[in-house]
Amino acid sequence: MERQEPRFDKDMQDVEFRPRAYRGPSQPSPSHSNEGFAWKIGVAVGGGVLAALLIFNAYERHQARRDVEGVVRVLEQENTKLEREMQAAVRSVAIPSPRPVSVIHPVPPGYRCTGGTLLYRDGNGWTQITARSNHVYCPLDGKSAEDCYPVTPRSVGCDAGVYSR
């Protein structure tokens, strides 16, 4: 392929001749009115980002507060429900009457408590008294039959080494 030279028409106004020391296409002279423009853009972008972060943070806090208030409401409802159930359960449970406290009477005359065993003097010997034995003691100074009491190892405190005479 052969190089072709440009052809010029009669109108040569659009033709631009390059000087011998060519430095690229001609550029307009720099104007000083745009100094600090990059700084202005940077500050505007930074301010916008900061404002967006502050708005986002406020929105997140608002959402968190709403969520916590909802959780507190649900917990209060559940707590009220559990309290009602607990009160109903307490009302429905029959409270057993307290067991009567066993009264420990003194060992009557003629009886002896030895090593957790209750013995009764029967003539020249001793008879062991158990819970099944049918012994009743009525004090001599007793005014009525209500002062009498059954004589068992438990009623006189002679249970397995608790009381010894």
C-alpha cells in the first residue's frame, strides 16, 4: 500500500499546520477559577456520607427501641398469664391439714425405758412394751378419762435411743 499525500482544496481554512516542536493537540490555558473544586467535591461527598450514616443510625435505634418495647409487652403478658395460672394452681391444690403434733408423756411409774426399749415391771420380771401393746396409763391425780394416755415407746419418747432412763 502506497502512502497518499493529502490534497488541498481551494478553501484551506480548516487546515492547521503544526509547528516544528509539536507538543500534542492545543489545550486551552488553565483557568484559576476551578482551584479547590476537588476539595469541594470531597467535602460534599463526605458530608453526604456522614449525614447518611447519622440517619441510618437513628433509624436503627428507632427500630431497636420498637423491638424492645414489643418484647417487654410480650413478657408482661406472659408474666401475667403465668401468675394467673400459678394462682389457679395454688387454689386448686388441697392444702393438707397439719398433722397433730405427738405429745410425749412422761414415763409412768412401773415402766422403764432402756436402750430404746420400753419395759413394764410385771411381778418379778420385765415385759417389753411395743406399739401393739394395749397399755393405758391414767394418772392418780387425773380428774377425768381425758388425762389417760396410751403407753407406747413413741408416746413416752422411748424411740431408738432418743430417751434413756
